[in-house]
Amino acid sequence: MSARDAIMGKLRKTLGAGTDDATRRETVAKRLAKPPKGIVPERGQGSDAHKVKLFCQMAEAVAASVTRVRSPERVPKIVSDYLRSRNLPASVRMGADRRLKAMPWDKLKSLELKYGPSDGFDEVGVSHAFAGIAETGTVALLSGKDNPSTVNFLPEHHIVVIDARDIAGDLETVLSSLRRKFGKGRMPRTVNFVTGPSRSGDIEQKIILGAHGPRALHLIVVG
Amino acid sequence: MEVTSPTFKQNAVHALADAQLQKALGNVRAGFIDKRRKAADALPEFDALRDAARDIKDHTLAHLDLYLEAYEEKVTESGGQVHWAETAEDARRIVLDICRMQNARTVTKGKSMITEEIALNDFLKLAGIKAVETDLGEYIIQLRNEHPSHIIAPAVHVNKDQVEADFRRAHDYLPADRDLTEPETLLDEARRVLRAQYFEAEIGITGANFLVAETGSSVIVTNEGNGDLTQLLPRVHIVVASIEKIVPTLNDVSQILRVLARSATGQDMSVYTTLSTGPRRKGDPDGPEQYHVILLDNGRTSMLGTEFQDMLRCIRCGACMNHCPVYHAVGGHAYGWVYPGPMGAVLTPSLIGIDQGGHLPNASTFCGRCESVCPMRIPLPKMMRHWREREFERGLNPATQRYGLKIWAAFAKRPRLYNFAASMAIPLLALFGGRKKRFSFLPLAGGWTRHRDLPAPESRTFMQQWRERESGKQRAAA
């Protein structure tokens, strides 16, 4: 008997499956087809303006920094300002994401753009978020052809651009958008929900930023 | 690993006399409790979410066979491979087979209690494969050749100066005069040393906080980002998870996430919550080429349908040990196996047997704080009582305790005799208690009076006082 059969056999025996399997199967199929909404905290609900404001507040509360700009054209300048204010080399790593590519990077002659996955030697990575979650100040990042996940973890500084219209009140709303985008039950290889920069409390329970992931997380909210 | 649970009492005595440990345990008492309370208080829906989380797991456990089936189908559909393992040994062998197929010499590991449970590192070492722990706490204890003393803060028993000494010993190729006095400099050094390991490893092994039946995803929740680098950079990603990690849908994950981080570290959300589904897709610039999931039973199916089923709801947040006065006093290693604190006291006898772990459920004052903070509302004290009953039934506790209980039972089962004996003994004890109304020595009660005085009883028995109170009430009513 295979290990699978042995484990399943024990489970079915204990759970009394077989006697009323049709009902059990129907219950499971129903829940998978229509995931229950559950309890969604009030905190993230309200107007779009409230959501964006809360998103920024919550992100700052977990040690991310935030800049708000009116249009995507402003993003390259903000990135360049960020590098200069922290004395970082004028070079950023990013995926070939078309939302990022459409921005006027060429106006900044001295800024080097490196496309593709990170090799672990990048000071700064730039990503575009799929969505934001106001409730916790979280950004959602998806892997894909033009969005290497290594950019989210290997650089010392991570800059994430997010469209204000993509900021939802809660995680459930973002999960629904994922289902709409990829189809039911389908997902990209990696979905990263990122809430602030990397940290560790493993030495005497003192929280220190920059454990293995980026030491700093800067969010640029567009719109 | 060597099991020392049967000598819990001696372990505890050593722990109480260990000055370094006692200093470190102060951090548990000081940090976790306040942080959790603040985070819970800031979310009005927190208690309702605990109910929801409990109900989700209860529903899942009642349909576990079917959700496992659905999950397996989804993993396969997304290009991953599912392996089933009945025992720790089976799981270890599957990991080794994958390593051999890849000619792997180095594997990196995200923090995972399940690989502690199956003692994977020692096994891989014997097979000539280097397993590198990448979570800072796990890395520290790996250098010290120790096991975690806490399920989310594995090195909570270690002080800063000890970490410095360990790093100087292990990283002897670095300049001897470097400054390692602050936690920041220690973390920086670990970051640099481990960065190279992520790129060297052929295989990355993680656990899972959740396995999602709806999508076939494994979910890990971390703060450092080490788990992500572990599952992202090597050619092969292996997930080791026990079968009760399944949840039906992504929405169910969301409900439980809201209570997980708050209960564990007092965060609203951990820094990185990552969903991994299958291997890298066509055109993806990074990610592993192979994705394996090992579904491990190792005793879970035997807990289902028993009085210990509720324990399968546990999400390993550590809140029970953070609030446990016994854990605060002796730390995690005294418990003698992988899982310490109240959850360990319940889980250990289930997983390694009552003969080995039966002692642990006695390491409780039944104060009930663990249950009061458990995000999954697991009745931990009740289950510890169940284990004590079993221990008694099987005659595993010491003879003095058994005889004592038998004598007490002989009286307790005969109310008249009991009342008579009590009405004789209580006034006598009250008399001998003297003006201080305390005993500093009492025959047969040395275990108590060696460390503190025993208060002398009042001069009348409980039953006498009760009768007087009731008749007083009746008079007042009349």
C-alpha cells in the first residue's frame, strides 16, 4: 500500500467517510467554488481617500517610507532623489514591467537602469505593485515574465511603485482581484505580500531592520 | 534528536540554576505579552476572528481527506510534485532522494518546526549534505549545536555576548579585531555570511504555515526574508508540511493571518507573507525549476477523532508559551523535545508517546493563560488533564503520588467519613498553625514547605462554613 493510500485510509475511517460521502464532497466543492468572505475588519473600509491615507499611515508605522505623486511621470525623479538623499550609486535594478518602462527614465541621463533578475549585487531594486492593502500597509507583488521576485529581496533598498487606484481596504479584495486576473484556482508562481522592510528580533528580542531582505522599503503612491 | 522529556524535573532544576538562561528568559516575560495585548486591543474584531479561525480549522479537519485530494490535484496541475510520508523516516528519505537526484551538496533552510520534528539536519549531515539554517535565530543555535527553545524565537535562550562568542568561533576567517558588540553588527555579519549560502545551495527547504486547497499554494510567513531567498534562489524548492496545515481557500488564510502575527509577535501582519504555487513558469526570469511538497502524517491521523483532535488546529504562533509561567521559569529546553510550553506539553505525548512525553502535561499550574490567549481557542489545560488521566490509568506517575491519590479517593468517595475526618483534622491543623497561621514544616508535605510556608486552615471546614452561610441566607430571606 502506498503512503498516500495508508494516510487517506486512516483519515476516511476516522472521519466516517463513505457513509455520507456525497454530502461531504458537496460541502467541500461548494466552499472551494465560492470561498466564504469571513470577517473583514472595519478599519480598512470607507472612501478611496480614506484607504490611501490609511495605507500610507500603516506602511509608515512598520518603518516603510512613503512619497505621494500625482502622475507616473514624476516617479523617475523621486527615485533619483531617493538615491541622492541616501548617497546611493545612480543605478537601479528592475524588471521589464511595462508600467515602469513607460515612465520617463531617459530624462535622467546619469541613472543606470539594469533590467532582469537581481544577481545579489544591487543596491536598489524597483518594482511595481499589483495592489496595496490599506488595513496593514501591505503591497502585493506578483512574479511573472517582467517581474523577477529576486528584485523584491536581494537589493539593500526596495522601491515599490503603486497606483493609488489599486489600494484596497483589505486582503480579501486583493485575493478576489487575483482570481479575476488569473482565473479561479490559478496563481502566478510567487505572490509576495510585503509589509515594511525586513527585520529580525532574534537577538535578545530587539527588533533590527535589514535581516536578509531589503533594509529599507520606499513606497511611491501614484495618483 | 535525543529526547530528554522523561527527566523534565531534573531539566527544570538545572534550568532554574542557569544564570544565563534566566537572564535571557526575562526577554520573553518583558516583550511578547505587551506586544500581543496592544495588537489585539487595536483590532475590535480580534475575538470574533479567533472564533472564525477555530471554525475554519474544525471544518477543514472534518473534511481533511477531501481537501488534501483537492490540494494535491492543484499542486500537480501547477507543475509541482506531491509526496506522501507516513513517518519521519519516510519524509527524510524522500528529501534525501531528491537531494541525490540533484547531486546536491548544500541545502538552505527556512525556519521550520516540522524539519526539527523529523530531525532532518542531522540526517542530511550523515548523508554528506550540508544543511544551512538561514533564519538568524536558527543559524545561531545551529552554530551552538543546539535545538530551538521556542517555536518562533528559537534562540530566545541565548544572550548577545554568547552570540558574539559563537560568531568569533565560527567565522574565524574574519578579522579578529572586528566590532561585534551590538545586535546590529551581529545581524550584519550573519547577513553577509548567509548571502553567499543562498547562491551556493542547490536545494531550498521550507516548511509551510498553510497549504491552500483552492490553489495548491504553500504559504510561508516570515520577518527576515530568509524563507523567501531559500525558496526562490536554488534550483529546487522542497516544502515539508504536516497534513493539518491544509486550509480550504485563500480567504481562510486571510482570516487566520489576522490572528497569527498578532498572537505571535504583536504585528498586524508579518513582513513577508508569500504564496508559492508550483515551479517557475515559462518565461519567468527567476524561481526554482522544481517544486516538491512532502505531506507528512507522523502521528496526526492518530490524533484525529480523539480528545486531542483540537490540538491539530494549532498554527504554531507561540502565544501559549509566551504567557506560560512554567515556560517563563524553565525555558524551552527543559521540555526535552521539539515542542515546548503548553502546546508542547499536549503535542509531545501524542507524537512520541506517553512513556516518553507523559511527564510534560504535569508542567502546568492550570492557570489557564495559554487557553485565554490561544488564537485557535485550543483548550490546552483540558487536554493536559486528559494526558494526566491517561498517565494515571497506565500507572506511569510516581508511587507516592498514586498512593496519596488513592488514600484521598478513599475518603472522598465516602462523604460522611470525609466530613468527620475533616472536622477533626482542620481544627487541629489550625491550632498547630499557631499565631503565624503558617507551617514552615509539615510531615509528608516537604515538597511544598522546602520552598515556602503552607498556610494553616481556618478553624472550621468548608462544609461547616457553607452550612452556616446558607442558613444565614435563609434567615435573611425569612
